[in-house]
Amino acid sequence: MNDEELKKLWQSQEVMTDQTSFERLRSDAASFRGRIIRGNRAGTIAALMSVLIFAFYVWKLPGMWMKIGSGLVVFGSFFVLYHIKYNASIRELPPDHLALPYVTYFREELARQRDFLRNTWKLLMPTFVGMGSLFWGMAQPDPADFPWSMTSLAIVPFIVVFAMGFFEAHKLQKKIDELDQLEKSTTLN
């Protein structure tokens, strides 16, 4: 391409007006809202299933350490449910006729979800300790004969969840930075 063709291509691009950027912002906020609702629903279902399974283990498994571990997993699951409800739940969208609250709403929701994802390791810690106690109880009476490689079945998913939370929080921070730039550019105009 020569310079003239590049200039024509550049000039033919659609200019993003404030109206189209706010329409896109509203669309992004609605899409983000749907993703968070689906994610919270999946987390709630997983935590409730964990409660049912490990409550059964508390009742049925022999040995004090296995019962304590299962009880800690149940406690950890309720802890996660509490935080999903109060820290990761999504708020209602602002009214359609107000453009600026979409920026504020979207930025606040991104920040709330970012903070929630950054703290997933804290939320899952009781569950992780419970799994450790459960495995220790399973290893009794002779821990040397226990197949400790089996514990990777519990450790690897925790590491994956922590890593996913970290990377998602990083992506959300990038979106927050973009919104801050958008706000600065609209206030300067």
C-alpha cells in the first residue's frame, strides 16, 4: 500500500463519537453483568455440592482427622457462599437515560470483582486446610504407606483457581484503566 491508500483507509474509518462509546460501554456493562451472574451461579452450585458431599463424609468417614477435614471443607464452602453473595454479587444497572452512571457503575463493578478475584486464595484457605486434614486422616495409621501423589488431585485445582483469579483480576484492572482513560478524555472535551 502506498501513502495515499493508507490515508484513504485511515480517513474512511468510523469515528467513535461519545454516543457510540457510551452505547458500547452500556453493552459491555450488560455483558459483564451476565458473565458475573453465570459465574456466581456456577460457584454457588459447586459450593452447595461440596457442602452435601463433605457433610456426608463427616457423618460416614471413620477417624477424627477425616471428620475434621470434611467439616472444614463444609465450613469453607459456606464461607465461599457468603462471600459470593455479599462481595461478588452484581448490583442493578443504572437507568438508561443516564450515560455517566454507566461509566461509574461499570468501573465500580470491575473494581469489586477484581478485589474479589484477588482474594480467592483467602476464601479457599479453610477448604484447602480441610482437604489437608482429610488426606492426613486417610494416611493414618502409617503415613509412609499413603500414596501422597494423590494429594495433587486436591492441590492442582487450588493452584489453577488461584492462577485464574490472578489473571482475571489483571484483565479487569486493564479494563478499569481503559475506563479511567475514557473518563479523562470525556472530561477534557
